[in-house]
Amino acid sequence: MSEFKPKKFGCGRYIQEPDAYQCLAREVEFLKAKKPFVIGGKSGLKAAEGRIAESLGEAKIPYEVEPLTTDVTYDTLDQMTADLKAKDCDIVLATGGGKAMDMAKAVARRADVPIICMPSSIGTFNCWSAMSVMYTPEHKPLDRIWHENEQNCVILDTKLLAEEPVKNFASGMADCLAKYIETGFLLETKNVNTMPADMYTSKVMAQATNDICMNKGEKAYRDCIANTPSQEFEDCVFSVVATTAIAAAANYANKNALLGAAQSEGAKGCSFAHGLYYAARKMYTEECWGYLHGEIVGLGCRANMAMYGRSEFEVKNLGRFLDGIGQPASLKEIGMRTSDKDLEELTDCIMTVWGKHPDWHRPIILEGLHLIKG
């Protein structure tokens, strides 16, 4: 029997406005819940808990707070799920960054309760995606949980997000560019006549994300530094989360979506930006600890642009944009060793850590790593 795979396009209800936290209690009541279980990291709770307390307090909705003090591990998942049930909570409220979102989504699905995500930072579109990345207690990537349901609600309070460290927002913009660059959708051969409708839809949405960030991202970056939720900031938040998530969802049924646009031996390009991220987390856990998901993925995109044979202008334009929003420019800069032997070992890891690449990708990946070694 064929395996039928649902595409998870949405997030139930999506709310993006300054001071959107004020609708939190309304959304809890809309989902017929009585007692939220709030999950967030230390910095996320510090940023958002006052707003959560105000909204829920005005509606006289009791809640419990569960800080995430470990990595996203199965042991913590078991413990938090048990705590939710012991405290008679009937909905999960996630705040903070990507790892808090991952844990909260896993707890909600394990406990079979609804979830509202109100992130305090957007380094990825994790608040929307129906997936959790799980780690070992040693902070190394272990596997992924693909959830059967989307989030019930995503609340993006852009005033709250504009107060986040600009590093997180910049990382989110770098990461969202990968949906257009890493998948090879920028290639002219990928068009409405050569692609299935779902992949073409993904290309259109990914290009919209790319256009928004490349044209408005530097202004939005400066506005985030000034804690100002300008229109450019609003637009780039929407692109980091909504358009990126839809682009990803439309193309998820394609098993080779993140293994490159080139599907025949002898072609030039192949994708490895996300593979570089997971390889860095696996091989250079401590050295790369201070660097975010999007920062490492964006570094991989620099190489991907060159490996797809894009023009010198396009390659430099991407580099100029990433430089302008403070993104790392080399493997050496993020603490990775770059001898020939080290790059060979890194290539071997990339070949398998994020899906199995065909053997002919190996020399292309190795060549790309040499371009960004620093």
C-alpha cells in the first residue's frame, strides 16, 4: 500500500501584530482550554512571561510554568509530559526560541493537547513547523519527530520580537534564504513547465521569501537593533515564518528536496547547507556552540550559490547581504578546523547526517567547503 503523506501547510490560526500577546487568553479560551502549561527557556521566559501573566491574569486563567533547562532530549520530554498531566494542564503554551518550540511541540503531541506558540525570538520558522529535532544530553543531534498535527495557533508579537537580540532575527533571515538557494529553485531549469505543481508552488513561495529579505532585510535588521517593529521588520518576520513554512510544507513530499536540485550524475550543484549545520553540531559541538542554526545554514548557502554556478554578481550580492546582517563568512570563523583532512571528514559527515547523498555529490560538497573554509 502506498504511504500517503499529508502536507501541513498551516498553523490553525496565525496572528502577527505589535502587542499580539493581548489575544493570548482569547486564543486559550477559543481552544476550550482551562490551564496552560507554559514551556520556555530561561531567556524566553524572561522576555515573555510578563506579557503572558498579564493576558492570562486579566482573564483569570491559571497556568503553570515549566522552564526548559536541558537540551531537547527524550528524558526531558518524558518528564515534562508527566508534569503536565500531574498539574492538570490541558494546553501547551510555548515561548522562547527554537529549542523551546521543539520541546513544547513534542510535549503537546505526546500529551494529546492543543498548543499555542508565542516565540520571543525567530531564529527559524520552528514555531510553525510540525517537527521537533531531538538531541542527546551531550547536545548532539539524535533524530526528528514528525508530528501528525500542525500547531493550533501561532502568535507573533512583533513588538516582543523587535526586543530580541538582533543576532537571533538575523539568523532567521539567513536560514529562510535556504528554501530558495539550497533546494536549487533559483535555477532557470526549475520552472512551471519542468516541475510538479507542489514543487513549483514551493519555488514561488521560496522566491517571495528571498525577495522580501534581500530587499528589506538590512533595514529590518537596523530596526531590530533599535527595537522598532517597522513595516520592513513586520515583512521580514512574515517571510522568516509564514512564507518559508509554506514553501517547506509544499515540498515536503519530495524525498530529495534537501539533497539538491541536481538529480543526475554529472550535474554541477548539490545542496548541503542544512547538512553542514547538523555536521557542525555533531563534529564540533563545543566549538560551534555559540552559533545559531541560521548562521551555519547561511554559511552553507554561500557555498551553494557558487556550486550552482550562479553569476559572480549573485554570489557577491548574497555575501554582501549576509555580511550586512552580521553573519559568519567562513568555517574557520565558527571554530571548525579546515585542513584538507578535516574537510574530508566533514564531507563524509555531511554525506549522511541529513539524508543520504549519492556518491557523486561528495566531490561537489568538498569543493564547496573549500570555498568557505576561510
